[in-house]
Amino acid sequence: MKIVLNGSLGNISKLLAKMLVENGHTVTVISSRQMRQPEIEEIGAVASIGTMENIDFLTRTYAESDIVYIMETLPPNAFHRADLDFIAANTTLGKNHKEALVNAGIKQVIHLSSVGAHTNQGIGILEFHYNIERILRELPEDVSIKFMRPVGFYNNMFGFINSIKKQGSIVSNYGGDKKEPWVSPLDIATTIAKEIQSPFRGRTIHYIVSDEVSPNEVASTLGKAIGKPDLKWQVIPSNQFLNGLINSGMNARTAQGFTEMNESRVNGILYEDYNQNRPKLGKIKIESFAEDFAKFYHS
């Protein structure tokens, strides 16, 4: 099959591209950076260089493909741009995907969404996933869509390193002993690769999770891996957490979105639909990720 992947060579797309090429598919990888082309071609994929803001480019790239995998991504400095509305900017990318899919006549779509996409209330920056799912559901009825909803990425835990080194603990506005789901990019890519091989029928939702562990268990596991067995997860008030993000240079609106997203972990909004549709756990457990975390921590 001819398959187009958005996401350049990110945490998921690179793994997914390799899997699909190995399975004999013709894979095109979209990247906004020309410098990525040699690495994309080394995998055995075709590089298509352009941006998600360019609908004509997306239409040309999607044309004559059997399946298109779409996701939204903004520049690395997006969180710190004072002029950027993070939710609105990502939602616009979703609209661009929709228009390009219609123009190209694509009938099978896989969308990388997120846990929390079931609502637009009380989930902070994740609201754009809800927006885009609604936008894509406006596609003609003969377009089949698989909405992939991974939970929190293990890789997000790399963001804990700064507070561990500076304050000796993981610091956030949520915590405790209640288990919550986490996922490895490898399990996400593996699940998507499997769904690409499976029939497309209508609009379906697929949650993806690797393990379920509490914040205190995360601290204990990561602490042991980095040689700090007494590492603790410290909970601070949301206003203090928010001010810390803003003082670090984060866009105030985005910082508020992050703060609210974390609050939705505690009040249950984030996991409402996930808890009613729990999938089987993937293969990559927190202990395995902790080994990678330790390497990164000490590098």
C-alpha cells in the first residue's frame, strides 16, 4: 500500500516508517526540514518536504495514497511564543488536513489524537484534540477514520529532570498514589502499524497504553534508575505551578493550559472515557523506560 505519514522523524513517525517499510509498503514521510531528507531516504521511505500550513502541498502529497496518517505539530519554541494561541494554531492544522484529504480524495485516515479528546471542557491544552476530531468527523461518510488516543507519553517524563537536579524532587500540581496510564512511542507505533493492516470501517477510537502507575511509583522507579532511591514526587498548589511555568518563559495562555490539564488528571475529567474503554496494556513497562531515562539523566 501507499502510505503517507505526517510527523517527520519524530518519536512515533520514525518508528512507524521503519515498521511499514519493513512490511513492504511504499511510505512517504512529510517533513518541514530539507535536512531530514537523507535520513528519511535511508529508512527506505520517500521524503516530501513542506509544511502542514500549506494545503496545496498536503493535497499533492496525499494524492493517490491508500492511507494517510495525520498528526499536528508546531515548532519547538511554540510553548514560549507570546503571540501564539497553542490550541487555535493546532486546530488550524487539523482544518488544513481535512481540506487536503477532501481535495486528494483519501478514504482511509489514521489520526493521532489523545486521551482527553472526548471533551473540550476542563482539559487545558488538550482541547485541540477534541476540536480536530470533530473537524475530521465532518469528512464525507465514505471516509473511514481511526482515531488513535494514546495516553501520556513516557518521554514527557524527561521534563522532570530539571526539577530533580535543581530541587531534588519531581515537582508538579498533581501527584499521589492513584494510578494513571502512560505509554511508550514504541507501543504507539506498533499499534498504529497493526491498525494499518486491519480493515477500516467507519469511525473508530483506539486507546493506547503501556503501563499504569501512580506518580509516587514513577518517582520511586525513576529514582532507583538514576541512583536516587529516595526521590519523591512533590505536589505544589496550581497557582505556584502556573507561576513557575510563566517564569520559565512559557506563554501565559499555554502555561494555564498545562496547569488545567494536570488538574484534569486529579478531578477525573482526563480519564473519563479511557476508564470506560480500557485497552490491553502494551509491552513497554515503566521499568524499561526508566533505563532510558537514566541514560538521558546522566548524559
